[in-house]
Amino acid sequence: MRDLRSVPPARERSPERADVGLPIVSRGVEVPVEPPVGDLSAVSGIPAVGPGLSDLFIAVEGPIGVGKTTLMRRLAETCGLRAEREIVGENPFLADFYADIPRWAFQTEMFFLTSRYTQLRDLAGNPRGVVADFHLRKNLVFARRTLSPAEHDRLVRVYDVLVEDLPMPDLTVFLDAELPVLRRRIAERGRDFETQITDDYLQGLREDYEQLAETMRAAGEAVVRIDVTDTDILGDEADFAAIRSRIEATAREARRAR
């Protein structure tokens, strides 16, 4: 597993460029599976729409094809949240990136970084009640896997400047699935440029996201990790209800830890 070392919170600059890894923002804790929880307004002091999530900024993360956007949409629809979808297909470098990663990685990651910055900047005035299918830290996950050391250093310096005043999620949901499931879901959505993604690249991302989740959890952030290998978020209401219950339980534990 790759060593994704932690660094100071996203709103703090990293003192040493050589040690830049994944920034930390202290918040809640990860909890095991729990039964559905009820209205958390007594804990938060804010009325709940879709128990305990209406006042939160939630990010959904995980490897390519795991179902981030699907879960984001379902949470938005059932919990009264605003959906913030990541800009992906609009990236003009993406097809070239998968054809020749070393050549196009820096341009691709810079486009994604500035696009995500713009989306989060626009949320800064009112980030409550939002669910996004990305976390800004994914830039550092992909950058470590695709950029040269010099390019990585440049990107992280820009990252440090951009994130200083951005809102960060109150809770992050990390999804994971076995490699054959990811491959099937990628094929089903039919993006031509994604046919060039290799199994090694996907497996590496799974490991990187696992390490990121552990780094955030160890720092006290509100994190919930869910294996969706045998889960149908869109078509099985029981599956989705179980996922939402875990997210709500994590939200309650995070508030108690504040």
C-alpha cells in the first residue's frame, strides 16, 4: 500500500514541500454499522430533513466506477440535500490522459483542481445541506499516483493556496467495491476514454482511497467506509436504506465528538 502521509489541515500551508501528503481537518469519528437513527435535531439544534443530514456538507468518495454520483443523487433526493456534481466530462485533457498518463497528467489534474476549487468557492456562502460526489483531496490522491515529483510539488503549492478559505465536508463517505464490479460499472456507463483504464491503476486507487480514509479517521474526521460490491444503491431500497443509516449514525457520532 502506498504511504499517504498526513500533513496539516487544508487551511494551513505545509511547512516542508517534500513532506506534502494528504491534509487533515479534525472533526468526527468512524462508527460501525448501526440501526437507523431518528431525528438528530435534539443533538444539533437544527431541524432535520432526512434524519440528521440537512445541516451538513457531505462528500462521497471512492475509486472510479464505485457509484459516487449515484449515491449523491439518492441522498439529495431522499434527504432534501442539494447535489453538487463534479465536472468530469468537460475536462478537455481526460481522453489524452488515459492514452498517455505521463504526458497529460499535470494538465488533467490542474483542470480538475481549478474546477473543484470554483465549485467549492461558490458553495462557501452556504455549504450546509449539500452532498457532493467529490472531495477536494482527491486531487492529492491522483497526483501522487500520476505526477512526477516536480509536477507533484507544483500542484501541491497551488493546492495550498486555493484551499485556504474553502469549506470542507463535515462528513465523508468512502465507497469501495471489488475490481470486477468496478470494471463492470465503468463499462455500463459507456465513457469511451475510460476503456483505457487498467486494472493496476484501479487497484492502486482502491488502496490509495483506503489509506486516505484511514488517515482522515485517525485525525478525528467524520468518515464512514462502505463496501458496495454486493450493493445496488439505485435499484434496491433496502440496500440504500442501510447505507443511509450508516451515514446518519456517523453524523450523530460526529456531533457528539464536537
